[in-house]
Amino acid sequence: MDFQLLMTLHVAVGDVQRVGAVPHGTRVTAPIRDGGFEGRRLRGKVLPGGGDWTLLRGDGVLELDLRVTLETDDGALIHMTSFGIRHGPPDVIAALARGERVDPDAYYFRTTPRFETAHPKYAFLNRLVTVASGDRRPEGPIYTIEEIL
Amino acid sequence: MRSRPLFTLRLNTAPVQDIGAAPCGIRVTFPITGGSFEGERLRGKVLAGGDDWTVKRPDGVVELDLRVTLQTDDGAYIHMTFEGIRDDGATPAPYFRTVPRFETAEPKYAFLNRLLAIGAAQIAADGPVHVIEELL
């Protein structure tokens, strides 16, 4: 399959909400404070108010369910959602939990972002399927988002 | 991003159910009557009983929402779903991509629970063919 870089997105997370043990695993919700995105065809900021609803499954895989609103530098709003998974060796996951910076190649962190916008300039986003690789930095994740060609 | 082949999925469908103009678009449901999948690490058949619930949006893009059960040649059941989009008017070529997900209880195939996958599809004479790859 062929891919083309769409943008790099970083988000800053606020204080996490440890919902705890729910029927499908352990649920932790991370409110999104702000962030930014930059690509050849679009750039701008992440609006406050989104979140990443995470669920640590019984098999050790973390499921992520992110929803944010992006605002481009020319004023368009873009609704973005992305489902993803993250897992890795126990020592690597423990280092991430301690807030350490870890080589993103040491674990698996992939998501499938989707976009909705009403702005004609960015309507191409409504017609794409994309994938992302994540890098969980202490200050918040960075996603490299690529369009599937 | 890098990816590697997981399997090729061929689906057989029954006559469609034209639900018609629903609030989000034109809804058409494709019952899945069977099929097959074949890859280096797994192969088997598609069980009858799944469906692909599609909605054609006002902008011409068809959104897909598929659920099927796969049965491997050694008897494991795999729950498979995907969402995707099909844009027949895309240039320079029709665009038909999906993001499959899998769930299985069989340890041999548990790697499927831990990966994200992508699919590129084409409509062949005897039904859709999805080439599915694992995101590395």
C-alpha cells in the first residue's frame, strides 16, 4: 500500500481522569488542552475541549478513541476522530507510564484518523482514509498522519 | 508508514437490500453469503450471515460498515469488522479503502487482536475483493 504525508499533529493533554475498572478494562480519559498540526495542505491549531478516551484491555492492549476539533490557519473547523491501539514490552509501557521519553519504534502505536469538514477547501479530507503512527511524549502524543493513496 | 500483506478477502453477496433515502444518505445493505480469505499466515472461509451496511452520502462518497465472521482452515473463528469509504468519482482512479479490525479468542491468531489493518478493494465480476495489509 502507498502512503503520503498529510500532517503532523501534536496534542497537549490535561489532568487525566482515571475512571477505573469498567466491564471491558481500565478506563482513563485524557482531556485535550490544545495542540497544533502542520502539513503541506493544511495547518493550524487544536481547539481545547477534545479528549482521548482510552481503555486498557485485559490482554494489555490500550485502545484509544480520540475526538478533537482542528482549526486551520484560515479559519476552517475540522472534526477529527481516531481509533487506535498501543502496546509493547512491559518495561517500555512502564517507562511510558512513568512519563519518560521512549523511542516510538520500541512499541506499537497506530491509529486510523477520520475527518469531517464543511469547508470546500478542505473537503478532500472527507474522502480519505488515513493512518497514523504515534509517539507518546511526556507532554502529549505526536501523530504522523498519512493518507492511504 | 509501512505495511505488509495479511490476506486477500473475497466476498459473495446476495441481492442488495435497497433501504432508500435515510437521513444521512442512500442506505443499501449487502448481505454476505460467503467467501474466502487467503494469506501467508491465515486462510479459510467467510461464513454466511454477515453484511455490509452502506450509506451513499450527498457528496457521492459511499461509507461502508461491514461485519463478518471468518473461519480459518483449522477451525478458529475470527470476528471481523471494517469501516471504509468508496469514492467511484475520485481522480485519477476510484478510491476504495477500508480499516479492518479483528477479534479472536484463538491464541494462534491472537496477533490479529493487536494490529491495525488497512484494505484496498476492487469490485470484480463475482464480487468485491479486498487486499488487506497489516500496519507495521
